[in-house]
Amino acid sequence: MIFFPHAKINIGLAIIEKRRDGFHNIETVFFPVSLCDTLIVETVEEKSSQKLDFFCDGNDLPESCLYENLCCKAYQLLDADYHLPSTRIRLHKAIPIGAGLGGGSSDATYTLLALNDLYQLQMSDEKLTHYSRQVGSDCAFFLQKQPAFATSKGDALESVILSLSGYHIILIKPPVFVSTAYAYSLITPKKAQHYLPESLQASVSEWRYSVFNDFEEPLFSKFSEIAVIKEKLYGIGAVYASMSGSGSCVYGIFKESQKNIVDLFPGCFVWMQEL
């Protein structure tokens, strides 16, 4: 059984306050993009002493792959309640890690979906949402394929009308890894300057004046190469550019397709999509 866990970008991100449980309340819009990993989930037919056989590969992966923990956690959550058979999971990474693109959360959520289908668990959407929230704060978003206004830890989702049809998006990630914990350690929470769903009703070219990512200022001061990418995207004609989430990836939204982008960002991961 093959699935293709997709990435997301954050359009605007305000860190509102730190919670008693150690997490933060946020306000952001999650927007799906088609950059995806490949996930293969199958039953282990031969006898095995271990219930889960997991393997992950891809470019620039650390020795201890962060995504192993999330995919394995998803399996273990369901196994505790449904006593699953021995299972083999193979994950090929295309979504870069430490980028703020939600790859690990998407992989884990699609693991839940794959196990539900493979073993005919017949879980409702509500049940899947329940498990996804136990895996990670933004995992529930990946159960849907439409933009959502996310609040609380990122797990309270509201539908938002937002179309970027006809625009082109470019993702640029420098060879910089930013951990979520480190990014949050630099933040002083504060109330959002604007109500994000209202700000996004303006034309995309006006977002740069009212749609902000609170991680940018502290991380740009630590990693100047990320700031340079944003400036360069505006310099070549982006109508809006922003860092995604707490990671090092910066995206630009363009009215027209761009050529020779890879040459402009040597050493970086580059990906393009018409929305």
C-alpha cells in the first residue's frame, strides 16, 4: 500500500502565548503543497520477532531520522488499541527536514491512514483526528487537503477560503537545519497584530504589509542566509515571500513561472509548483 504524504507551508504565523503544558498557542494558516514523500506500508507475511520493521531513506538525512519516531509512534498508538499484525514501513524522504514544511507530521498522519486502510480498522474521521493529535500538534491538518486556519497548538482547525489558483510557488531551503525547540526558545509570545483570515482576503501583493511569521526576526538574526533568500525572492519578482513554520525554508509566491531558479540559489533545495 503506497501513500504520498504531502508538505505544507504556513501563511502567517503568530506565537500568542506559552501554555502550561509547555506548548504554545499559535495562529496560522496551513496551506497544502504537492511536494511529497513516499510511504509504503505492508504486512510482514513471514514470521518476525519484531512487530514493526521501519526503514527510512532520502537525501541529507541525519543518522537518527526524526521521522522514525513519528511514524513508529503512529503505529504504536494504533497497535495498543487494535493489536496490529507485524508491519513493514518504508519511507522515502523528499520533503527536507528542519524546513518548517511539516514532513514528519505528514508522514505520521499518512501512517495512520495507511494502517486504517490496510487492516480495515474502519476508524471514523473523528477517531483518526483523535490519534493524529496524540502524534503531533499539526498532524490533524494532514487529514484534509485544503487550507485551514489553525489555533491552539495548531490542532484546532477551521476551514478558510483561500485560493492561489494560477500563482506559482517556489520553495528554497538553504543547508541549514532549525529545530522547532530552538526556534521557540528565541520567541517572546505576543498577541497577533492582525486577524489572519481577514488579512488574507487582501490581494496577495498586500500580504507583505500585514501577514508575518514571528519566527523570522529572531531566526534571521541567527541565520543570515535565510534572510538573504527572502530578499532575493522579492528581488526577482515574488508578490509575497515568507519563511514557513519554524524551519529554514522560505517560499515565494509569483504571478508567473520563473526560470533558472536553481542557478540563483546554489547549494539550496529548490522546488516549484503551479498552484
